[in-house]
Amino acid sequence: MSKTKKRKTEPKQRKEKEQPVISGTPVTDIAVPTGWTKAKHPTGKFYKFTEFGQELVGVFQGVEPSKKKNYADSLRIETVDGMVLVPASFDLEQIFTHAKIKEGTAVKIIFIDAIPLKNGKHMKKFEVLFKKGK
């Protein structure tokens, strides 16, 4: 019987993808031709409710779809400090859907309670006030 030696194989190394070379100067100011409108970027800072009674006042600008699977969408709220994104918890999503709050509506979101769940997390509860349209 002949003995065969087992070859030690090294793990395959991933080939690094070559990154495209970006050159030139970033464009910061674009002249908008007559008849054209510059689109606003919908991104903003995420807003986190941390204290009971905390309020967020602004104008509802729509829903920002989640970029990750299994994550909640975000509500875009234009405040005096700029655009903020509020994670649309189940409670907030139900309130906005049931009340049929439309884009451009002035809203006040108030953090009222946090209900503990079995997994150790909390479900945040909110009260939403809004100005009815004409």
C-alpha cells in the first residue's frame, strides 16, 4: 500500500476589486437653466426620541423607504433646523395611515410611552397632532 500525502491547501484569497479612479474637482454649484427645477435630496439626520414628552414639530414631507431589508421606513419631517428622518415604528405608521396625513401637513409628534417587550426591547408609543387642510 502506498501512502499518499495530503496537500495542505491555503484558503482562497479574494481578489480585490479595483476601485474606479475619481479625478477632478467636485461640483458644488450647478446653474439651473430656465424651466428646470433642482430636485431636493431627501436624506437628513435621524431623529431619536429619548425622553417622555419630547416633541418634534415640522412639516411632513413623505416617507423615505428603508434601504435595508427588515428595517422600518422613515418619515421625512422638515423642521426649522432642517430635514430629519424619524424611524416609522409600527405605532407611528398606523397613526399616519389611519389619520390620512398627507405631505405638506404641519405635524407635532409627541413621545408618550415605551412599552417593554418580551425580547427586552421597548415599543415606543406616540401622539400625533396635525393641522387639517382647508
